[in-house]
Amino acid sequence: MIIEKNAPFARETEKMNMHISEIAYAHLDRDWKCPNGKAAYTRVYYVKSGRGELRYDGKTISLLPGNIYVIPAGLEYSYNCEDSLEKLYCHVNIFCYNRRDLTEDMRAPVVLCGRKEDISRAIACWRAGDVMSALGLKELLYRTLCEAIEQSGTLGGEIRTYSPLIKQAVKYIEKNLRADLTATRLAEALFVSDSRLQKTFRAEMGIPLGRYITHRVLAVAEEQLRLSRRTIREISDSLGFCDRFYFSRMFRARYGAAPAQYRKNVSP
């Protein structure tokens, strides 16, 4: 008997879980509009009826019944509803080990046309509200995202391998995630030199250590702004920012809007 194992593949598939922050059914009217939107998550729209529009990079996409729309994380776009629009919407992320979303390399929304059966199934699963229906909807979401990524031509690249040092660093960062977490403090906790840690981290993760920490802190802040009722000061303080003005400046640089405006613009 021969058993073949692939440790990097096993690790990546373990970490590559879908994070669903919101699923809901929206009955929209002309109030659904935003002149400039940008999100840290992927939006998936299963359009049931009505009509709307997405605009990005000088292009316009009509939101039409029977189509599925995948809007990648980080894309700047605007949207509006002409009269009415009904859709099941999902806010999701699929992160690799380095916490990069698989859709971030997509430069445009993907339209999957003629998907009435999938849309009806997705809505039926959501309305049923039982465990098997939840599994069915998650399976459909995975399939939708895989098809959109494949259609966009950005296939996510090869699975990388990571040294024990970087695995320990990532684990420590996630347990001690604050804006005031420095490379020096992390290096001391891991009993390694600052220079070695930063050099190795950048080589293996593809991003400077300081920027990675900042991006992870701001990602947590973004989700709290969107899903909680905590004040901006409370979020800023809990994540170790020196003051809320610095937090606001950093957040705007990352997400294109100040925290208060971002929270106001969050919509289905």
C-alpha cells in the first residue's frame, strides 16, 4: 500500500476557508445608490428581478434577472437601482494562507449569465434555513467563485510553502493583532533577529511585515465597522491606534473612505 501526501496542499486547503460575513435577501429601490464604493470583501449578487447598474473604470454593467454577478474585493465602483431590484447577496472572502483574497487580482466584475436555476436554488436554500440548506448554499457559493475566478483568468497561482518561522510569526500576529505591534516586538517574541524576520517574511509572504500587520488590523477594523455597533473611537482604541484621527487616515488610505463614510456607504 502506498499513500502519497502533499503537506503544502493540505495546509493551504485547511486555511483556505470561505469567510461569509453576511447573506441576506434585498428588496431595493432608487435609494440603493453609491457614487463610489470599495469593499474588503467579495460581493456575490444572485439577481431575481428588477434592474440596476454597476459602473467601474468608465464601463457600465446592467444588473439583470437570471444573472449572477461577482464583484471582487478591492474594486472601486459605483451602483444604483433604476426602479426596483431583488437579489440574494453574499459578502464573502476566501483567504489564502498569506491572508490575500483570491479575488483581489480580478480587475473587473464577472457576470455569469443564464443562471435562473442556480439563483432559485440559492434563494430556496437561504429561505429554508436548515443545516443541509446552509451546506448547499455554501457549495453553490464555492462553485460560483471558482467559476468567476477561472473566467477572469486569475487562477490564484501555485501553493507556496512556508518556513516554521513564518508560520509562527503569522500565528503570533493573529493572536496579538494591534496597530502598535512592531517587527521588533515580534522578533523578540520569536527569539530571532529583526532583520532576519523581516527579510524572511517578505521573501515568503510577498509583502513587508509592517504592511502585512497594518492590513490585517485594518481588515478587522473594517469588519467591525460593518457588522458591529461599536463607535469609531472604540474600534480605534481596541486595535491599538494612537488616536482615532490616525486610524481614520490609515483606513482612508486602505479603503478609499474615512471610517464614518465607509460605514454609511455599506449596503447590500
